[in-house]
Amino acid sequence: MPPPNARALPARPFAFIAHFVRLYWPAVLGVALLESGQSTCAILLPFAIRRIIETVEGLRLDGLSGSEDPRLWTELGDPLLLFAALNLGVIIFSRGSGAVLVMLGPALRRRIRRSLFAWLQIHSQRYFLGNFAGSLANRIAETSMSTAQVLWTIMFDFWPLVISFGVSLYLLDGVSRDLALLLGVWVAVYVTVSFLLARRCRRYARDYAAARSLVSGKIVDSVTNITNAKLFARQVHEREYLERYLDIEVSKARRTFWFMEGIRWFQFIAAAALMVGLVYSAIGVWAAGGMSLGAFAMSASLGLLLIEQARGLSRKFLDFFEYLGNVTDGVATIVQPHEVVDVPDAPSLRVRAGEIRIENLRFGYLPARPVFDGLNLTIPPGQKVGLVGFSGSGKSSLLNLVLRLFEPQGGRILIDGQDISQVSQESLRAAIAMIPQEPMLFHRTLLENVRYGRLEASDEEVMAAARMAHAHEFILQAEDGYAALVGERGVKLSGGQRQRIALARAILKDAPLLLLDEATSALDSVTERYIQECLQQLMQDKTVMVIAHRLSTLAHLDRILVFHEGRIIEDGSHETLLARGGHYARMWAMQAGGFLPETEQTGQLDPDQAGHISKLAQTEVS
């Protein structure tokens, strides 16, 4: 079964963000309420100051004698209490939202990463062939972080500004309708222009980000090939090559930064215009007796607070669009429809005997270029079958289809009469042990890599499998033995060592079906001989499909299938196919016998060549 929620991810960025907001709506609502309280308390501080000033001014007009006058603190009790309560409210509400954020932030990012990774796991092999693993991992990280940042920008930047502007308009309207109108017009113009400038700057910022990524890619490419640069004495050339892309980055950076500098000019000029206009208008209202000194101080204070909060609005819009762009890119890349999916409530595969039957199989990586067009094949239980043919003939494609890494366009593959498209992929692959030509190892310990074949295996069972694969000896020679890390993709091991770890993993899995794709290609001749003996034991009582270009390794198998352009053109035992003198005999001659066919079209050998090859084959096999 697919991981939980893997099929529930929306494919549009805002719907994607809303999906995860709904999962944590109580916490998000709590942050919104706390931020509303914090913004309201902060913007009401000038109102408290107004109350204090008006109280003191009234007492002075009543003949206040000084700070020793008992009336001062009596009358100031309520205004000071309001001022203190508002400050306390700012602290409590802001730290309350901070506490919720501490709990919500990591959990939200973890949920997003887990859901994206679960969705990614279900994609077919075709998807992974078209995307770089590092790029996908980076997109998962960026999407989770940017989703959270979009939410934080709305909750901690935009929403508090809305509250602040709304409360300020209400306070100023209570003093002067003209001041409220001035602030309302300024807010509308400022927000609109900031939004438009930020949208225009997105293109410059995107070009700059692309230039940075390009430079980073060139540096990685050069570092990866540093040995080539040294061998060809091209270190100066590499520096000059990089310099061209650094110049492009500098050009894009300057264009972006100059535009941002223009935005800052607008911000500072707009802020100054609001401050001057608000103070000028307030003076006029005050001079005409339309407001008190406290109301004047409140109006000026509100202007300062709003300017401070709004000054970075264009930058916040720019950040918002950048985060939203990251989410859009990540969702578009990862949250795509799955090509290979389980049917609802798919049952588990039950392997009783191990028969593999292929009926009218049609498949192509591209619709216009089919690999198989009506392939039929039956492999009886326990039969050992070799697949041979030139590159591109369809051998590896057939193994991939049996593993259901790709979905065929037509036909069926059945294991013990069960259509593999109707059973769960997990159970199908649990019943198959695969040893690929290029072993895939994790950057984990040797013990963990071998145990991957059967996670519940004991250390003793892991070591027994390693001994059978002739890996135990070189593992013990490692500095940390079975606890040694193998490096990314197993780079600390030689090709032969990686192959033996993969073989040990398959031995430990002990699945009823065994697929080998050039499993001994990276081994030396002495080790290969030992491994072949091990494989003979591993193959017992299993249905086996083996791909090998070294034809001598297939001679002992029950049956050999010769593929050519997606068709099985020959089918039989090693001796039978050699005696037939056809395509297989020609391949044997090219590799072992030293004879080439007289005509490429017929692919036939003359009787003398065929007889010589049969004798040679019998000698090599024995």
C-alpha cells in the first residue's frame, strides 16, 4: 500500500499550502489571534500616550503644583495602567505566538517533507530517469521551507500590518476625518505600488537566482572533473571558463540590486511624505482647535509606527513571491500523477511455485518506438533462464517490467497466475531478489547495506551471507569492519566489492524469484569462479532470469532466450542453440570461437564453423 496521504497532495501551490494549513488549523488560528492581539496592543500605545498627555495637560490647567501633587498619580492611574497593560500585552501575545511557532514550525516542515517524500517514492523509474536525485532532494527541502515561509510572511508580516492600518484608521478617524483619509489614501497607494514593484522585481530576482545556480553548477562540474583539469593542464582554462559565468552573475546581481535600490528610494520618499503630510495636517487641525495636544502626539506617533512597519513591505512582497515560486516549482516537479500505481485495496502477491508468464506484452519508452510488440513467454517454476542479445534488444527492459518499475502499454505479466498489475508493488518486489549490473549502496555501514536484504536478520545471518558472497574477508580488512561507512553510492569500495555486497544482500533476502543483470561483470576471474559456485547454490529452488554478456556464464542454465529488437528469435539450451548455428552461435563465435559469420543478413555459420564451435563450447563448459 502507498504511504499515508501520498495520494492526497494538491497540485496547485495555494491549494498545497492550504492543505497543510488545514492539518494544523488550531495552531494557525492561535497564531493569527495572538498576532492580532500583539499588533493591536502595539498600535494602541500612542493612544495610551495621548491619554497620559491629555491627563497631565488637564491637571496643569487646573493648577497642578508638581510631581508631589497627589492628584497627578491619582488621575494618571488609569492611563498609566492602560499603557502598562498594552506593553504587557505586546510581550504576552508576541511570545505566545512565538511559542506556538516553535511547536508548529518544525512539525509543519516535517509533515511536508514526509508527504512529498512519500509521493516521490511512488513515481515510476521513468520519472527518476528524467530528474536528478540531488535536485529532487533539494526541491523537497525548499518546498517544505518555502511553504512555511509563505505562511509566516502572511501571519507575521502582512496580517499585523492589516491590523495596524485598521486600528490606526479608526483612531485617526476619531480625531480627524481628514487625517484618516490621508492615511487611507497613503496606505492604498503605498501597498499597490509596493506590490507592483515587487512583482516586477521578481523577474530580476529570478534571473539572478538562475545565474547563481548556473555558477554553482559550473563550479561543481569543474570540481568533479578536477582530475581531468590536472591531467590536461587546464586549470587556468577552468578559471577563465568560470570567469565568464561569474561576469554574468555580477551583471544580473547589479541589475537586481539597482532595482531594489530604486524600491528603497520609493519607500523612503513615501514614508517621508506620510510623516510630513500627517504632521502638517495634524498641526492645522490642532491650531484650529480641532484636537488636543495628546491627540497631536498620538497622530505623529502613529505615523512613525506605521512607517517603520510598512518600510519593508516591498521586500516582504518580494520574499513572498520568491517563496511562492519555490513552492510552485516544487509542487510542479514532484506532485505529478503517478505512472505506476496500485489498484485500490490491492492484495499481496502469493508466490507458490514461481511461474512467470508473459502474454502479448507491448511496451515502449516512447510510444513511437516500441521495445516489445506482442511478446509472449512462459518460464516454468524453478527454471533458470538466460537472456542474451545485443544492447537495446530488450533484456533489461523485460526485467524492469517484471519488477514493475515501468507500466506496459498492453498485455500482462503473471506470476503464478496473478497479474502483477493487480497486486501491491511492495509484495511483488518483496518476492524478487535483484542483483543489478551497477550495485546501489547507501552511505551507511557495510552491516546495514547487507542487512537491507532482510531488516530483521541477525548479525550472524548477515555475516553468513557475506561469507557466501566472499565479502566477509574484505569487510574484516576495513578499518571499522562491518561498521565501516561505504561512502556515497559506495564510492569507498571497488566495483567488485560493491558487487559482492549486492550479492550478499540478495542471498540474505532469499526471495523465490531471482533476477541477475550482469551480476559478475565487475569481478576478477578468480573471484567470479567462487561467486558462480555461490550463485549455483542461491539459484536452487528458485525461478531465475539472468542477463550476461559473457556467454560462458549462461552455459549451465536450463534455457537461453536470444533477444533481437524486442523479439525472442531463439529459445533453447546452450548446446541446442550452438548446434542450430544461428544468432546465438554467431554471438558465441564473435566472443569465444573467433569466427565471424560470412553474412550479417543471414547470421548463419557454415557446418565446419558450427561443428568447431560446438566442440569448443563443450571444452569451455567442462
